[in-house]
Amino acid sequence: MRRYNRPIMELLQPDAPGIDRAARALAGGLLVAIPTETVYGLGANAFDAVAVARVFEVKRRPGFDPLIVHIADISGLALVASFPNALAERLAEAFWPGPLTLILPRTPRVPALVTSGLDTVAVRMPAHPVARAIIRAAGVPVAAPSANPFGYLSPTRAEHVVRMLGDAIDFVVDGGATDIGVESTVLDVTGERPLILRPGGLPRAAIEAVVGPVDLVDRVSETPTSPGQLASHYAPRASLHLVAEGALPDASIGEGEGLVFFSEASRAAYRARRGSCGPRVTERILSPGGDLREAAAALFVVLHELDEAGVAGIWAERVPAEGLGLAVNDRLWKASTKQ
Ligand code: TXA
Ligand code: MG
């Protein structure tokens, strides 16, 4: 009989015994949250449809939203995706391991549940050494969505996972704070021209430098082809108001609300205009020096903190729309849109 309803989630260290334990648990059908360089993933053996079903259940994720399958080495790709695909090979060569997810035709071995019945599969080789060691030792591809309840903020620290899903999963491997802080870039390479379905940790310009022009899905499209495009995703509990860079309003910020600035310079400009907001307004800066990588890494941490602090509402400004700024603005926009 297998595995359900383990009474208590166990926290594992990212050392050899922890990696071994996590790998055995995954191979045996249990759910293990693992650190990656982007965000924490909720891992299950991708070939075990029952374990995958439990991922959907604990995340309360709708069945139409397919999962990303993670592999440790390039040899794992042929198990889940059909080849040849010259574009995918060039991209994998250039960017794996790393924050790039490729959409490819799937092999029949991948359970339909993983791909929500689509004939394509999302595949990624994460760069985090602990993630790769666990997947390699498990000996199976690992289906892993971000380890958060559906629609809520993604976790960038083990404690975020413990707080959000700790009572429903088996293990969390604590790999500390994630490096990139926003999810991978999802790129569809099944067509003639690559199409970014979700901007993420790998900037568009980096991809274009290798394969030429790529298209970007219109984010406000009414018929999303990647459910990551759904509005009201990555959202905090408090309602988030998103404004243009430098356009945080002077008047409407009330007591008990949170303010998210891109940089120290933008906060200084705001303060010069408005004066102090008073002690009951919680201020956060994504990157004091205005660095987009740092802002991406801080984004979910800051939003989790404001939610934990119980702020009544959040006001955030957009960041410059270049490099990782595209992914940051995408997440802020989705967090701000209520359906
Ligand atoms: O960085 C990441 O990508 C993290 C870490 C854990 O690897 N994972 C992650 O997974 O963000 P998730 O499930 O939260 O997001 C997966 C995205 C969703 O937007 C989903 O709709 C899309 O990938 N996706 C998965 N399979 C797809 C497919 N066959 N076609 C189109 N989109 C797909
Ligand atoms: Mg997610």
C-alpha cells in the first residue's frame, strides 16, 4: 500500500543524506519540494500518475494547467520528448542547465495528467546542483510546478513552502534562498518561430542572440495557450495596485498599506514629493541600486513578507521593461489582476 497521508512533513538538508532521502522518496511516489535556481518546485515522479495527481490535489491546481518535467541530464530528454528538433537542440546546448523551459512534442511515456492531455510537454534542466543531484539519484524525470497553492505567490525560500504546503506534502529540501527568484522562461519550439509563452529567468534577448527573433505572447490575450498567462496568478492575498515606474500616488496610500519601490532612487523621489508616509505604511525596495537581477530575486520575498505582515493593500511600481524586468513586470501585472 502506498504512501498517502504522511502525518508530518520533514525538512531535509541539501547534503548527501538529504539528497538520498529526497531521491528515494520521489522514486517511491512521494511529494518532495526541491530548490531550483528559479523558485522551489513541488516534485513528483513524472512517470507516476498517482503521485502527479496528488500534486494537482495539494496545489488545488486545475487539471487544464500542465506541469514542467525536470531532467538532470540531456539523456533524460529523449524519455519525455520526441526528436529531432534542431531549434531545441541549439537552445538546450546554449542554456541548459538553466531557467529555460522548452515546449516539445511528448513521448507516450509521459502520463496525460502531466501535460493536461496536450500532445506537447514542458521540459527543463534546472541549474541548481541540489535539484540536479536529486533528480539524477531518483532516476526518473521529475514533474514539478512551483511549490505554492494555485494562483498564489511562488516560493523562493524553504520556509515559504513550509508555510503554504507544509501540512500536505512529504518532504521539503532546504536549499536556502533561490538565486533568480522568478520562474523559468517558457518557450514553445514546436512551431517555425519560437514563441515565449511566459517571460522568466532567461531574458528574451539572450534567446534571440542564439536563435534570432522570437515572438512573445500578448499577455492580455483572452485565450491563453499557457495557463501561466492567466491573469490573477502569482497573487498575494492583499490586493495589489500596479502603477508605472515613478508613478506611486501621493494621496491614495492609506494606513496599513504596503509600498513596493523598484530602487532607493525611486523611493527618494517619492519621499521628496510626498514626505514620510508615517509608521503605518510598510515600505519595501526591490533593489536599492536599481539592479533588475536583484529585483527579480527579491520580488516574491517582498510580496510574501507584506502578506505575512497583513497589509491591507499593496502599491507597486513597474520596473524597467528590459532583461529580467520583463518577468518582474509580468508577475506584478498578474498579481494585480483580479478575475
Ligand atoms: O522555474 C520554473 O519554471 C518553476 C521551477 C520549479 O522549475 N516551475 C514552474 O512551474 O514555474 P509551474 O507549473 O508553476 O509553471 C509551468 C508553466 C505554466 O504556465 C504552464 O501552463 C506551462 O508552464 N506549461 C506546462 N506545460 C505546457 C505545455 N505543454 N504547453 C504550454 N505551456 C505549458
Ligand atoms: Mg506556478
